[in-house]
Amino acid sequence: MTTRIEMKDVHKRYGANEVIRGVNLKVEDNEVVVLIGPSGAGKSTVLRMMNGLETTTAGEILIDGVDIARPHVDIDKVRENIGMVFQHFNLFPNMSVQKNVTLAPVELGLMSQADADAAALRMLDTVGLADKAEAMPKTLSGGQKQRVAIARALAMQPDIMLFDEPTSALDPEMVGDVLEVMRKLAAQGMTMVIVTHEMGFAKEVADRVVFFEGGEINETGTPEQVFDHPQSPRLQSFLQKVLQA
């Protein structure tokens, strides 16, 4: 099995505050890894480190064997293979949905406009929004905007997709459509790392669940192990609170 992401003894400090403490984590090809834990546990920081959006204080982060924690690494080249979807959609309001999706591959010289347009329509069909190609973002619901953001990330034809709480800014009735798109990607074998508070979704799609607490990995295992047979008292307490909410 091919390792796509490997974090080795990764630390992150902001001044005297150590927010990530010796994280060791592997993500294999076609694996879906879901990061759970309380707010402030370091999940989103770890995810952003995987894309070079946060620097490390110490340790290695290997993406397909390239240590992006080293100075002078061509991080933009590495990012061409990594799609990232954030809490907030960050669509360009003055561009159509299709233009939002095609902008990056065309600007980076990865595709001609014609090829990018064709790819955009395929990606929009994947997320159930082929009929919205000419729409402007202001006419879309929050759930539709997030699905456009996923299509935009997919248009770069990434090997890895990172999701940072993609449903947390959505109204509850819009969450399902976004999760359905992510289920489809998981079923297609996309390598994915997902930070989410949607425990039912995590249990359903994850190959592995990683529980963060205080900037460290507290426990990891299959969904059955983590949700049905949690070992650490902290994980037991966390699940008791979130599953009763």
C-alpha cells in the first residue's frame, strides 16, 4: 500500500504555546481518515499543515515522499495534487459558478480553457450542480456554494482531498447534500482527510478515525473501535457529550 501522507513527530508552536505535540500519522492511498476531537484540539492545524498552509516548528510532513516541512520545497507543485475545502466557500462573487471552477487550472497553465470548461461541467455534475454552471454565487444556497467549492478543488484533478469542517457553516438542512458528495468521493476511492463534527458521517465513511486532544493523538482506530469500544477516558467522555447532543 502506498503512503500518501506521513507526519513524523510534528510539533507546532505559537510563541510559548505548543498547539501540536509530536503527531505521528500516516494516510494510505485510497484511505479515508477522519479527525475528530473538541474545538481547539489541533485538528484543523494538522490539516492545514498537510497543505503547507501552516508551517511546522519541528518534524517532517511527507506528501508522496516529499518533505514539505523543509525550506525551499516547491509547495505550489505539491499542492497541485492536493485539493482543499474549507469551512467557508471563498467563491469569487463576480464570476459564474463555471468560471470559479475553471479559474485555477487555466491560470496555472494546467488546462486550456476548453478543457477546463469540459472538466468543470463534469465536476459540477459530480456534485449535482450541472444546471448551475452559469449561475452567480449570490444566487446559491450555502450548501450549493460548498458543493461548488468541492467541484473547484476537484477540477485540479487532485490525488488527495482535505476537508476542514466543510459543513460547519451550513444550515442543518443543507448538510446532507454536501456529505452525500463526500460519500460519493469516498466510494470512488479518493484519498481523503476530513475534519468534522458529524459523528454519524465519520462512522459511516471513515476507514480510520483519529481522536485529537490537546494537540496530540489520543486514540485511533477503525470507526467500530473508536465509536463502539473507546479505550481512553477522554474519548469516552467526548463521545458521550457529542452523541447525546
